[in-house]
Amino acid sequence: MELMVQKLTDREDKNYNGIDLAKFICSVLVVAIHFAPFGTYDSYELNQYIDFWVQNFLCRIAVPIFFVSSGFFLFKKMSLHCIHYSLIRSYLFRILRLYLIWSAIYFPLSMYLIINTERDIVKAFVTYGRNFIFIGSFMQLWYLNALLVAVSIVSLLLYCKISPKVILFISFVFYFVGLFAQSWFGFIMPIRSHYPGLWEVLKSLETLILTTRNGLFEGFLFVSIGLCIAFYPVKIKHSYAGFCISFALMFVEVFILHSLDFIRAYDMYLFMVPATYFGFSIIRDMGLKDNAIYATLRVLSSLVFYIHGWTGTVTRKILENVNESISHSFLGFLIIIAVTLFFANAIMAVSHNSRLKWIKNLYG
């Protein structure tokens, strides 16, 4: 996903191989979010328990890492005294192009799923239009939608001469507010009975924004973190300890909130912020020796992220018709990963053909 940024910034003389490796791992984690790796559906209780923690805890750091990486590579070749707005505009057009291309690719599947829910073709088109603008045209494409919004907001604030540290503070305030519509939802539930008028206002806002898993309330913060890491390139001491402690506290946060039945959506957590910060600091400073495999992983991470909605859905449907027990098992998940990687490698290979270079528009 950051390939287009790396092209624009030329990635300096230093290759961030740790980030390339981490992005590939994160793309697989995103697949695990959307396709339960141990078979939540009609399976043993232990498998459901493992899936819960894999999907709603372990994998949730993946997309924040993508956001931070995008912000980091976009602003890496800039400084507070030299913001390349032409570079930013070019990047935004690339994001928009990717979003439009993949929205078109997923349009048949999106409409099929919406029609199955709405049972009304007109309402289905209205729902799709709303989703396209506010929450993403398909399950993983919300990232591109949110990235477009987040980078635009950060760039506008930089244009207004607001410092990166102030931008980071502002973005955290939005993130903190967004928590109450997600994992911290239980904290505002008393408003419903004690302040019904305020509750109706909040419901009206929800009707407008639909979710806080978007560019303003989530992407804004993590792109801002990438911005600050790019502009203040300080090597963080005790990153491993910071990550382990933050990740452990995030586990405790999820456990307590889930036990209290506070969580409405498993997308945003408070301790996800320091965990992502320290995690990115670790992978940024990894001294992995240069190897051609990292450039390949860089492309594969993007393609796995983009195509797994189609490959996973079709593969699981085929497996259900062949053997339903396999379709919702760890073996079924491995088959989905294998099929996704096969098509990702095929697309990458074909795109290197001089006559088919236009295919690179799918990932670059």
C-alpha cells in the first residue's frame, strides 16, 4: 500500500526492509480479520475463543501500522520548512485512483452482499453510495478512503502552519472521542437513560458519520504519528519493552471491556496507540540486510490486502460446497492464503510484461 509513496519519495539511500517485512505480515493479519483462521462458524468453543483474540486483538494492530507507514514515507523527504504540496497532491490522486479502481473491481461483490441484506435494488444502490463516501466501498477498502481523508487533513493543517506536535495532539483528541463509539461504547450508555436529548443528538451524528473507524477519528492519528516520526527521526530507546508493555495493556483493555460488555466494535483501543508507535519504531530500525525479497514483499503486501476480499470469498464458497468442515478450519484459512498469494504473484508477474505495465495501477 505504501509502494506509491516509496516511488514518489525515492525511499532515500536506506531501505526499510523491516517495514517491508512487517507490512507483508500485517496484510496476512488483515486476511485473518475477515476470514476466521480457526473456524468461528459451527466449530469447537476453543476455536471460537482463539478466533476472538486473533481477530479482535492480535490482528488489530495491522491497519494502524499501514497508516503510520504511509505517513512516514510520504513526509520522509520533507521538512517543516519545505513541505512538498505537489508531492502530496500526487499522492492523494494515487490513493483516489486506487480506491476507484478497486471499488470498481469489488462493485459486483459489494452489490451482491448489500442486495442480500436490503432486498431492494434501489435501497441497495443508495446504501452502496453512502458506504462509498463514508465508510469504504468494500470491507478492506475503508483503508484507502480513510487514508485519503487523513492525509488531506494533516496536509491542510501543515498548510495552516500548525506544528506536527499540535497536529498529533488534535488527532489524538479525535481518536479519543472515537473510542466511545467503538470499544469504549459502554461508558456512554448511561447517557441514554439520564440524558435522552443528548442521546438523540449522538444518534443523529451516528446517522451522518456511520462509524468512527474512518479517516477523521482513526486514520488521522496514525498518519500524524507517521508524520512526527518522519520529521523527528529519533531512535527510540527501549522500544521492545515499550511495545510489550503497551501490547499487554491493550490485551487487558480488551479483556476488561469485553467482560463488561462495553465493546460495540473491535476496531479502536486506547493502548493500540503506544503499541503501534513502539511497534513501528522497532520495524523501522531493524537492520535487515538488503535482499530482492523485500521489494517483492512490498508489492505482495499491497496485492494481498487488495485482492483477498475476492479470493477469500470465492475460495471459502467453493470449500463450503466441497467440504464445509474444511472451509471453516485452519486448513481452510491456509488454502485462502495460498490462493490469495497465488493470484498476487500472478498479477505481479504479469505486470512486469512491457505490454501489460498498466496492471501496475492495481498496486502502485
